[in-house]
Amino acid sequence: MIQKNPQVSIILPTYNESKNIIDILKLIDKNIPKGILTETIVIDDNSPDGTGKIVEDYVSSIKKIAENTVDVIHRKAKNGLSSAILNGIQNAKGETIVVMDSDFSHPPQIIPKMIEAFKQYQCDLVVASRYITGGSIRGWTTKRKLMSKIATIIAKKGLGVKTKDPMSGFFAFKKNIIKELNFDALGYKFLLEILVKTKGINIKEIPYTFENRKFGSSKLDTGTVIDYFKSVWKLYINEKIKTTNEKRGSVRFLSKAGRFFSVGASGFLVNYIVTMLLTSGLSELWYLHANIFGILASISTNFILNKVWTFEDRDFSRKKILSQYGKFGLFSSLGALIQLGMVFWLVDSYDIAYPLALISAITSAAFSNFVLNKKLTFKEKLWN
Ligand code: GDD
Ligand code: MN
């Protein structure tokens, strides 16, 4: 039988789930909507109770008859839930990924609703949620409920997460939203990392009832709680660094633009003084010739000041200076043309008062000059 690529990959991490795994695999299979091809990937961490082997045998028993495939990834040792999920995702072929537990806490009956939600709400991430109307938890101790609540509050207040159940282990997403992300995959909180690291994706929460497991025991221990604090801290610091860098980027841009315009103003002065000196007692040149020298002088002082002050360029090799000076001169002439054109156009076709037209024309020319020189003469990123 030629196997078509699955549309949906279901990620199922296991550690000591021998009493649950086969039944959950069967129940998942029963709940897959008609017309949708899935693969289920079990990620087992060498469970001492033989879960890995049990899945292996089950996979060979259904291989020839099943339309939807089941695979198992064997890892050497217990490496944590998030890292198991990440491992599964890296091996997934589906465009849509569903992540769930294998201990019946996450009812497979919700899977069709999740898949439907992508279409219905045009979203990229669906979170099965205990903390919205219609959702609930059954079978947890008060202590465990409290822990979950506290963890949720930390995520919402500390990391600015809006989702009502960011601690959910039951969620589905379009694989392309995590294409460019690097995961720490610490502890249990894979969803939280997605929520913090993706920007501007559409999220839909749908309610479900979390049922505490009947067989086996939870693997959440003190280490998991410590990992939680570590991962929140890491996410918090990373976000801080990112936003301050962005801020610094905009401050740098503005301060360079400011320097560039001050240099421009100083050039105006140089231009004026040189032209006046040359037409007065000193040489008595014809005023237009004198102005050409004035312009050349101001382009030169502008160039030098912008090189060393505005763009802090310390490369003084002759070749570099000549090519930069050439470009700078070219863009200055271009700026002059833009300025002349704009003044003419604003005054002539829009009847805008001459001073106003002049100011807008000078500003536009200066700005386009700044951008061109930043990018092309001094080879900086426009926004860094
Ligand atoms: N491969 C692998 N490696 N699987 C693991 C590991 C591991 O180190 N640790 C846990 N698992 C598997 C379990 O076998 C189970 O299928 C699933 O991950 C969840 O583990 P549980 O130990 O049952 O977690 P829980 O019930 O305490 O917590 C659940 O509810 C939380 C909601 O507050 C999980 O769904 C959490 O992700 C969720 O945040
Ligand atoms: Mn569980």
C-alpha cells in the first residue's frame, strides 16, 4: 500500500504508560474524523515498565491494515516531557500537530473539535482549556489544583500571556508557526514556550474536562517544578533582551538621523561662508562659480563629518574613502534634484506657499539622503 503523507501528526509522549498506551491509541484512532489522514508518534523514554516494546508490537500488528499509522521513537533515558514533544515534532510529517498525554487525562474526543477549529476560526493554535467556561478538572487534589493555578498566574502576569490555560498539555498547532523558533524544551511547559515566542498568531481556546489518570502515576515532581521556574525565568530574560534591543535600535536610528541633519545644517553654513568669501575681496570670482565651490566644500565637510561622527566609520583606506565620497556626492546631487523637483511641483501644481514647499522639499531630500547614505554609502542596515 502506498502511504500518503499524513495531514495531522499526533504527538504522544510516554513514560511508564504500559496500562494506558494501547487503549489510548485505539481510542484516538476511533476519534479521527473521516477523510483525515494521521500519524501518531509515540515518544518513549526507555520506560522500565516496557511501554516501548508494547507499542512496538502493536505497531507491527496493525501495520498492514491501518490507514492511519503509528510510529514509536525510542529514546535512551527519561529526558523530560517537553524535550520528548520536541523530538516528536521534529519527526512529524503532518502540517498540523496535536500534542496530548497518553494517560486518558486528555479526551481524544476533543481532537476533531480542535481540527475543526482551525478552519472555523482561521487560527494557528488551538488550546484545549480547563480554565474557560465549560472546562474543568476532575480528580485532582486541592494541592495540585493550587499549584496549577499559581503556575498559571505566574505565566500570565510574569510573561504577559493572554491565554487562559497556558499550562495546558493538550493543544494543536500549524507546524509553520514554529519554523523559526529555538526551544529550550525544559520541563513540562512546551505550550508556554510557543505562546511566548510566537508573535501575532491566532489562538483559539476550546473547553475540555481534564480527568486525572486511573492507571500509573504522574511524573510531575520537584524537579519539574524547578524546571518550570527556570524556564519562566529564561523566557522572561529573553523577552527583555529582545525588547531593549528593539528600543536601542530605534534610539540609534533616531540619533543617527539627528546627527545627519545637524551635519546638513553645518554644510549649509559652510556653503554660505565659502561662497561669500570667494565673491568678496578674496578672489572676486563670478558668483555662480563661487557657489559651485561653496557646494563642493559643503559636500566635502558633510562627507567627513558624516563618516566619522554620524556613522562612526573608522576605515580610512584611500579606496574606501574615494568610493564613499563618490556615492555621497551622487546622493547629494540626487537630493538636490529631488528638492528642486518637489518645490516646483508643490508650488506649481498645488499652489502651496513657497516657504512651506521649501521646508517639505528640504526635509524629504534630507531624509532620502540619510537613508541612501546609511544603506549604500556606509553599508549599515536601515534599522539596527
Ligand atoms: N517521553 C517522556 N519523557 N514522556 C513523559 C515524560 C518524560 O520524561 N514525563 C512525562 N511524560 C508523559 C507521561 O507518560 C504522560 O503521557 C504525559 O507525559 C504527561 O505526564 P504526567 O506525569 O501524567 O503529567 P501530569 O498529569 O502531572 O500533568 C499534565 O497536566 C498538566 C496540566 O497542569 C500534563 O499534561 C502537563 O503537560 C500539564 O501541564
Ligand atoms: Mn497525567
